Amino acid sequence: MATKKQYKNFAELLAGSDKPVLVDFYAIWCGPCRMLVPILEQVSTLLKDKVQVVKIDTERYPELATEYHIHALPTLVLFKDGQPVERIEGVLPPEDIVSRVQPLL
């Protein structure tokens, strides 16, 4: 499950994590983004403590959406050692997300 934490910037969030970070780029008005919430909770449960799940509102942080070329919502980006290593656009079942992310952990 995604936890709410405050960071000065996105780089600090990535640098401060001792495990890969799965970022959900979303917007409040996005219907598919809302559908992804329970799916990400299942993904978090399936991956246990292997990944940190973080949600980034693209309306509040448009510069991050631009920097990481987020053109469709929702978009999941897996960061490992501060670098993006996998990108998933749209809504997928939890098993499909896990199968794409787990080999990279």
C-alpha cells in the first residue's frame, strides 16, 4: 500500500529508498487511475517488502510528468537505484504488473 510521506523533492525520495520505487503517476480526475488503487494494494501485498509504492499527482507536479515523459494516465514507472527501469501504461491485473516488475527487483 502506498504510504504518505513528505520529501523536499523527487530525487530525495528516490535516493532515500533502500528498495526499488514503483511510482504511480496519476490525476484525481482520471477514472482508470482510481481503478488502479486496489490493484496497487494487491501488487504491494504480492511483492511484500521488495518495493516501495509511491503516488505522484501529475496535476500537482507537472514538471515530473514532463521529465519522465508521462503522456498517458495512469503510468507506472519502476525506479531502481534512482533510474527508471520499467514503464507500464494503463490498468493491468495485479499479476501482470508483478510479472513485469519482479524480475527487475
